[in-house]
Amino acid sequence: MQFPNDDNGELLSEIAAAGVDLSQMQNIDFYILFEQKQNAERFIETIGKDELAPKTQLGKCPDTGVWEVLTTVTMVPAHELLSQTEQYLESIANSHEGYGDGWGLMAGEE
């Protein structure tokens, strides 16, 4: 399977090499970071109304003190769709003074 030569393509290539079937629905975790808890909470409130990403978790990094919102989206991890979803979530985060910090896929999670 060929993937574009960018960060998402490299990660997809690694995931495929690990034996994950990328043609199947997967839970993709998108990480959004915030300096202020209230901004993270406003992001959660906004994104919670969106059917795309109803599952979110708020946590605080003990090392950096940055607030992290983990937004889980169930989707087929196609490169273009992943990139579009990442950009969409980041555009909402930006309006709440947050920023994207990538995504991950935990194979075998239910």
C-alpha cells in the first residue's frame, strides 16, 4: 500500500506494517492541547455537539501542565479523510486558543 510522503502518510505506513487493516473502521484519537482549562472545556462543549466527535476526554499533562483533550473519531483511516478531520478539529481548537498535536490509533481497542 502506498501513502503520501508526509507525517500522516508515514504514520499510516507504520500502522499498516504492524498489520492493522486500514480498510476497516478504527477508533482514531486526535490530541488537542490548551494552555487554559477553560478553553479546553469550551472546546469540549463545542465539539460535543458535533456528531463527528462525540467522545472526548480532558486530562492534564503532569510534566508540562498543558491541558489535553483526547477526541476519538470512529472512521476508516484513509489518508485524505484523516487529514481533513485533523484540520477540522484544529480549526475549532484554534478558535478556543488550542492547537492540534497529532493523532494515533490503538489497534484492537473496542
